[in-house]
Amino acid sequence: MSKHMSLLADLKTMVETKKVAGSGVLLLDNYNDRIQVLQNMIHCSDLSNPTKPLKLYVQWVDRLMEEFWKQGDRERVLGLEISPMCDRENATIEKSQVGFISYIVHPLWETWAELVYPDAQHILSLLDSNRVHYE
């Protein structure tokens, strides 16, 4: 996640360049552009759980939150400060998922969808309905 904002900014620049070119077609004749697209594709994949069908997404949220809580339990035992979202006594799944989707996942996938329009529009629809589930 440390590189999320720079990857997203670069992707937005690429989308704007595509729009300015006016062709609506992304030309990947430049090595750096190809690498950038591949890096963002991997990043989108890494942040794809909220784009899955709801049943599958909920299963992954449960697994992830259990992993976070185990980390927080261990931090508590060791007398360390408990990491964000890792305190099972204070964390709320709904709040964390709505924030994660709204501020991290949706901006990334929205930009990716512009780059590959119209091929990812169904992903944005799933993402929106999954956010509504947790609101």
C-alpha cells in the first residue's frame, strides 16, 4: 500500500493522456507505458477482493479480519501498540470496508475502468453494490 498513491497518480496521468490524444486508444509502444500498465494491473489484482461477487467477497473479508485480529492479539500480548484495524475490541468490519472501498479501491478501479473502457464497467457495479452491503 505504500506505493498506492503514486501508482494511482501515474495511472490517472496515463488516462488523461489517452483522452488528450483523442483517439480513445491506448498505444503501448513505449516500454515505460507497458511497465506502468502491468504494474497497475497487478495492483488492481491485489486490491480486487471488493470487486468479487458478494458471497466470495464476504468470505475474504472474514478471513482478512481474522488475520488482522490475530496480529492485534499478538501485539497486545507483547505489549506493543496495536496496529490500525487489528484491535478486535474496537474494529468495525463495516466501517473499515466502506472506507477501504471508498478511498482506496474505488478510485483505483474507476481509473482502471477509464483506461480499458468499457471492459471493466461491470466491476465498478459490483464494487458499488458491495460497498452498499457494508453501509
